[in-house]
Amino acid sequence: MAIEQGIVDSAHHGAAETMKEAIKLGEVLMARKWNGKVYAHNRRLVFSDVLAALNNEIVARLKTIY
């Protein structure tokens, strides 16, 4: 669900596979001279929108139940 909605780039089975893929991604980003501070700032902005949307959806679902 999160992949389809663009919240995460990938999902993996288990901690070991997740760590392996995180290291690969880190190596790719470092090769591009990636600026982690800019990326972190952008993700915080995006996640605040995602959390607000999820909250609205949860509230809407609760209203249909009660």
C-alpha cells in the first residue's frame, strides 16, 4: 500500500534484507553527491502531508462505523 501511494520507495522482508537495501541506496546517493539535509527536510514536509491525509481518512472511516 505504501509503495503504491509513493510513501516509500521499496519494502523488504525482514531486517537483514532491509539493511542490505538501505546500504545499497546509501551508496547510490553518495555517488550522486546527495545532500542529506535537503532530502530530510523535503521528506519531513511530505510526511506531514501524508500524516494529515491518513488522519483524515481514519476519521472518515470512524464516522462511518459509529
